[in-house]
Amino acid sequence: MEELGAERFKIAGIERDDKVARQAIFEANYRFFGAPAVIYLCMDHTLTPWSIFDIGMLAQSIMLAAQQYGLGSIPAYVLVSYPDLIRAELNIPDDLSIIIGIALGYSDEQHPQNKFRSPRRPVQEVVRFEGF
């Protein structure tokens, strides 16, 4: 995971020892990457843990729909890293868990960070087909 972070900084032209530039990128996370809107998906405490899969599918559907309308999206843990503050600011009741935040806006396709692609394992390593 550390290698991925190093690669993202490298793509952005930031040297490992440039603490000021690294801090600026870190702080951009907390400004929703410049996006003007964030959608927070919440889950009722009475639902089973399996409902997290439903939230994931809803998040994916929202991001695909946003793309159809020409919007970029980014789901990020940092968007929900201060749940008490979010809950207070948005008046989210205590019986709901804040699961994920999705930042929405128009993508800057030329920004170096948008050119980063993390490595993926081949499908053959993560999926096994039997009986077909």
C-alpha cells in the first residue's frame, strides 16, 4: 500500500522529502478534492451487516450515473473520517451509521493524479470458474 502512495506522489511530481507538497495533497482530501458536492450514504443500525453490500451497490450506481451526466466521482474514507462532525453539521440521527462519502464534480482530466492507475491482479488470479 505504501508503494501506491509513493507512486501517486511521483506522478504528481512530488519528491518523497517534500513535506509541504505532500501535506498540500493530504489537505486536498479534506476539501473533497475540490468537488462542490458530497453524497453521504448511511445505514440504519437495525439492518444486518449484509446490508453493507447494498450500500456498495448503491454507491457504484450513483458513481455510474454521475459519469453518464459528465460528472466525476470519488469514494473516499477521508470523507467520513470525522463522523461526529458530519453528523452534527448535517443533522444525521444517531441510529444511522455514516458508511461512505462520494465527492461529485467535474473532473480535471489533465491533473496528474487522474492519470494514476493502481496495479491490478489478473482475473485468473482472483476468480475461479468451475462447471462452465
